[in-house]
Amino acid sequence: MGRLFGIPVYVSPTWFIVAVVITWIFEAPASQVVDRPVSYLVAFTYAVLLYASVFVHELSHSVVARLFGLPVRAITLHILGGVSEIEREPRTPGREFLIAFAGPLLSLLLGAAGLLTTLFVTLPPVATLLIEAVTLANLVVAVFNLLPGLPLDGGRMIRAAIWKLTGQPRMGTIVAGWVGRAVAVLVLMGGALAATYRADDLGFGWVSLIWSALIASFIWVGATQAIRTERLRDRIPLLQARRLARRATLVTAGVPLAEAVRRAHEEGSGAIVIVDHDGRPTGLVSEKAVLATPQNRRPWIEVGDLSRGLEPGLELSADLSGEDLVVAIRRAPASEYLLVEPTGGVYGVLAVSDIDQAFAGV
């Protein structure tokens, strides 16, 4: 949708599903203050304002993260709200707490501003309805995000507190992750109770049950992912680009694929790198593309046709290891990377599949 403070903003297609549902639900109260079909326009306006509030909530996380020097990849609005993609974790629990608390704090401030507006400003009925609804939504968003479990903001604040007390960020993540799982179960149970209580209102009952199930699954998956990631993080210091690298065979782009594969087997290489006539690397040959090419076609296909140019981020230092290696890969997702020596020479190729096996302990 554009950029704000240099941060790309995306809206998932699933937002339109939510917009339709919110419009359908909010049309009933809107029809009390304005006639149809204008009531549908008012209801859709509420859906837009609601997600604008969610966007401001996420933007506050991102802005505070940027103030602490953390790169923010993007802000994405989706069916269950929004997410700020912060590439690195804060280095201190205090910064973790402030980044997490920024979102609920701004939602509370928006809710307070709306509340003051409704109390002291006389507005037309439609504006009053929208402001009251958005005010309530911001307060609900703030309170919900303060629930003490990952991946919610309250979970990150709990993680920061435990990190501060114990000096172990891993302990904070594990505890906050298990609390997040408990919160997911409680949300699902709450939705089931609401659906049972409003069984006479079939529409409301089903919507509350389905919505609570979606939110509970989001929290459960996020909490589980946080726990799993923390356990995998124990293996990050063991990741060394040099140790995981495959030896590379250097060929020019015009060499037939069959000949390039023959040379690689002869040299005991696990990867093929395209070089120009001066020996400078220009591309990486996709292992998947090679394996997908039938043997009888390989003599007639030039190896350059199966290569990918060395775009920014695909050339990494062979000395990278640990968290630095993970950050470099996260910055430019690909299946293979060229590893170079400090002198500029080719050391080898790093395949993401080998990193995955290292994480899995294979």
C-alpha cells in the first residue's frame, strides 16, 4: 500500500473477508441512525477505521523498534489484525518491554481520546456511533494484547520481565510461550461459552465461536512457534558458513549442463557457480532445476539457463556464523548463497537445505 517512515505496509487479501464480516455485523446498529443502503457504507467505514487503529498499533511497535536501531521489514494487516516484522530482537529486556508496550499504550490513548470526544463534543449521530465503536475497539485491542502470553504484546512484556529477573531470554520465551498456550485455550473456551449463552441468536453464536477459534489457533501457533524457535536457537552458535559450505565447480554460462554436472562429480563438488571469462562469479545454478532436468536433455541445455544472478544479499562472507549468518539469510531469502573469502575468491556455496538439516540435528 506504500511506505511510512520507510516501512513497507501490506494488506493481506484476507482483510477483505474481515471487512465483509464486520460490515455485516455492524450494519444493524448503523441502520438505527441512518437508512439503508447508507448504513452499509457506515458499517464499512467502521471496518476501515478499525483496521486503521490496528495499523497505528503496529506502527508504534515499528517506530520504537527503529528508534532502537532495529530494522523493520514490513507491517502487514491480515484477517486477525496485524503484525510488525522486526528483523532482530532487542539486545536488552528494557527495550523488549518498551517495544511491546508501545502498541497497547497507543491503543489505550486512542481509546481515551475517543472517550473524551464522546463526553465533551457534540457530534452528528453517525459520527458519534463510529467514534464510540472505534473507542471500544481500541480499548478491547489494548486489553487483549496485554494478555500475558506469546505472541501477544503482554507475552513479550512477560518475557522481558523474566529475562530481566533471570538474565536468561530463553527462559522468558519458554515461560511466556506456555502461558500463551494457556491463553489460547481460555479464548477458545470463552468463545464456546459465548456461543452457548447466545444459542438463541444463531448468527452471533456461530460468529463468536468461529472467531474465538481463529484467535485461539493464532495464539496457540504463535506460542508454539516461539517455544520451538527458542529451542532451535540453542543450535544457532553451531552454525558456521564454512562448515556447512559445499565445494563449488566454476563454469561459464555456455557450458552444457551435462558437462557441468560431470565436472562437479569429478571434482567432488555439491554446487555449480557461473563465472565470466575473467573468473568472476556471476550466478548460482539451482540444484532443484538440475535435478528436475532429465538426463537425456542435459547435453542440450546450457548451464546458464538454470542459473540465478548474484542479486544483492546472495553473496555472503565465508566467515559468517551464528546469529549473523541467520540474519544475513533472513535478509535475502533464497535456496543457495555464494560464499566468498575476504580476498574476494569463491569459497563455496551454502544451501539452505543444509542449514535446515543442521537445525534439525541431522
